Amino acid sequence: MRTRLHKWFLLLGAAAFFALPLTSRAQLTTEDIASRDNMESHVAGYTGHVQDAAYDYRRYCVGCHGDMGDANGEVAQWLLPPMWPKPRNFQLGVFKCRSTPTGTLPTDDDLFNAITRGFDRSAMPIWNQFTKYQRANLVAYVKHFSPRFVTEKPGTPISIPPEPEVTPERIKAGREVFARVQCWKCHGVQGMANGPSASTLQDDLGFPIAAFNFTDGTRPKCGDTDEDIYRIFMTGLDGTPMPSFADNIKPDEAWDLVFYLRTFMQQPSKAKEIAKTLNLKPVSANP
Amino acid sequence: MKRQRNFVALVSTIVLLCCGALLLNQKVSAAGEGKITGNVKFEGAPPHMRGIDMSKDPWCVKANADHPQHLENVVVATNGGLENVVLYIDGWSGDATVEKTVPVFDQKNCMYTPHILGLDVNQTFKVTTSDQTAHNIHPLPNPMINVGWNQSQPPGAPPIEKSWKNPEVIPVQCNIHPWMHGYFVVVKGPVAVTDDSGNYTIENVPPGTYTVKAWHEPDTTQTAKVTVSAGGSATANFSFNK
């Protein structure tokens, strides 16, 4: 009896503890949120409306993201980082997957793509079974939780030059960029998420978070095309330790870096084929 | 001959610039701005500040080999002065500060210099790095108040220019070096931070009666009433015990 009570206390305590940082920042009232009921999205050639997503949101999203969009759905307390990242708190208006610079709002397309894609290595499902109209409406619904979408415009998407031909020289140049800007501090010299700073990483809400392991066959959360990977390190994943490198990597170098990152990944690619002939050593962790 | 002419040109430029500065200055004193100065003391025995283990990054260890770094939560001078206290005016309603400098927040020897930057709302500041190791500069405002960002600054990175829209105490951290921790303290109006003897001066304060606020991390605030006369200097001293 004693031990059972004990267990309950521990469980309750843990739930309260994990819920605290999230609740302490969720301050909006139902009225405040309702005042943005006229929020729209413009995506996939369609105008999305908040009301039209109300049913889908309540049916499919509330369990994790909460009816106030504050990530306090009943499932959320059981998601324990870093294995299971917490759901996004939509009230904060901070998003990981953006085509826009760090510190700016994502475009409607970015949110649409994130919802379609789902988040690998998390509880966030893939929603590509929904029609594009349903997803466009959900984008409007997600936006209406945050006052930022009224007071600010989305950032201007970064421009990405056309992808050049991958060559041995470019892969080697990408290895130099990886060494120079020191991605390895978090991701490790072989991209295995075991860099010297990896063990202490926390997200903005204070939860532990793992760096991306390029070698384990999982996919980047924000898309796995070459362009997606380019975008990820040039915009950063806001709300996480993953910074933007836009000021420190030139567009041409960024493509070199994408090719080098490909050599770590299990997914077949031309860069990976070429790398087999290059016998590249991991960069030095003591430059 | 040519050199002489250059010299004359230089001297007259300097004279002109000085006149300009004098004129501008006059405008300032015409408004009768005064200042608030004082000293902040720490009461009692200063708490022990743990040394920082930088072994995650050998470059940081080497950079601090001669002067090991300690935590900076409470920095007390030998004379009892308390460093890093932010002083500002409660409920400031005046114009924006007359002359706005662009303060610099530098990443140096794997520490933030200064530890705390006091800023007026919308005041531009610069983030620079002096280090040969990569940092990421990651301020953590409450997203309901200010908009955060996270940028890498590898060795040789260009400065980043930013500002904050709303008053807030904003912690800033480096995820690569988790001991690096500082604050942007954003207030409305003129602001000062105590130096390594606990002294401060708030400049550009028009005549009037004010409530001065003194803030020390993580969240202690004290207040004092002062009256500034035209072109005069008022004093407000404080003392903290944590």
C-alpha cells in the first residue's frame, strides 16, 4: 500500500514537474485566441479558414497540442524528452521547420509542409492522408493560437541557388566547411550526434534534446531532400540549440556542405558513391 | 609642402568636428539633463563562486590557463562593491536616450564580456566573437514578449547587430559551452550597469523626481527615490545581500 501511494506521488510529481515550464509560458485566454478566429492561410492555391479546421483539430490534434494550442493535451505529459520531444506550443509562435531566417515566423507553406511530413523521431504523425484543403485549414488553425501571426509577417524565405553537380572537390570542400564552422561540436566528427557538447544540449523550454545523428538511417525532421538540408543549417531550428549559419556559410559552400553531410547518411546518394573512392578521414576535433 | 597642406586640412577638420560636438553638447545641456550616480555594495560575506570546468573544449581551457574563470552570479570587489547590477528609471516616460551608443557583447575566452548588457528598448547592440572556437549565441526571451533567435559565430564570424522591442530580462546562452550564461536587461530609457567597483552613472536624465530601480540576477530588485536638478547629479546607493 505504502509503495503504491509512493509510486503515485512520484508519478504526479514528475507530471507536474514536466508540465511546469510549458504551463508557465502559456498565458493566453480563450477569448484572446478566439479574437483571431478570422485568421487565414494561403497555401496550395487555397485559402484556409480557422472554422473549417475546428473539427479536424479537435479530433486529431488536441490530444497532444491541447485545445488551447499550448501543448498541454492529455498525451503530452507522457512524452518524455529527449526520446520523445514535447508537442509544439502553438501559443509561442516558435517553429523548427522554416524557409525563413532565424527569429522570424514560418510561411504558410512551411507549416503546411511540416504538417504533411510529420516529425521523424517524435510522436508527431504524418498527415498526408488529409486533403490539401484540410491541411491548409489546419495551418490557419495553428496560426490563430499565436498573436505573433497578427503583429508580424513571416520572414522572407532564404534564396537557394540551383544545386550544382556533386564532385569529389565539392565533397572535400564541404568537409572543410564542416570543420571550420564546427558542426562537430554537437554532431560529432562522424555525424553520430556525439560531439563534446552533445550531452548537455537543452531546448528553449529546458528539456534535454539530442543532436541529429546523420548515420542512424532516420530522416531530418524538416525534410530530407538536398534543399531541405541546405535550408536546415542556413535557417536553424528555432526553439532548439541548432543555430543558423547564414552569416558564416556562403551559398556555394552550403551546397558543398550538403554533399559532405550526405556521405554520413545511410540513404543512397551520388555523394555517398563518390565518397567511397575518396577515403576521407573525419575532421579533427582539435583544430 | 603637400604634407603641410594635409596637416592644415586635418587640423581644420578636427576643429570643425569639435565645434560640432560642442554645439551638440550644448543642445543636451540646454535641456538641462543631469545624471544619477552611486555605488552598490554587497552586504556580508560574498558567496563562493565555483570555478568553471571547461574541459568540454580544450581551446577554452587553454585560453584561460593563466586566469581560471568562475561563475559570475555574484561578483564582489575587494571594497565590497557589487558588479553587474542594472540601474534604470522606473516608469520612464521621456524621449529615447539622446546619444545612443552601440554597446558590444563579446564572446571572449569562452565567457560573455560583459556578463550583463543593459539596453534601452530598440537600442542596437553588437554581438562579436574574439575566440578561435565556435559559439552559438542563443538569447531566450519569453516568446510572448520578445522574439528570440539562435546564430552560430565560428572563429572570424562577422558581428551580429540586433535590438529588442520590449522591456524584459533576457537570459542568453551558448549551447556549445553550457557554462556561458549572461543577460540582456532591456528597459525603457537610460540604463547603467555597475562596474567592477560597484559604481554606476545613469546619464541623460532630465530634471525631475524619479524612482531608481536596481536589479541583480536572478530576480532581486530594490528602489530609491532621487531628485535630479537641471544639469545636476543625484546620488542613490544600494546594498544587496544576495
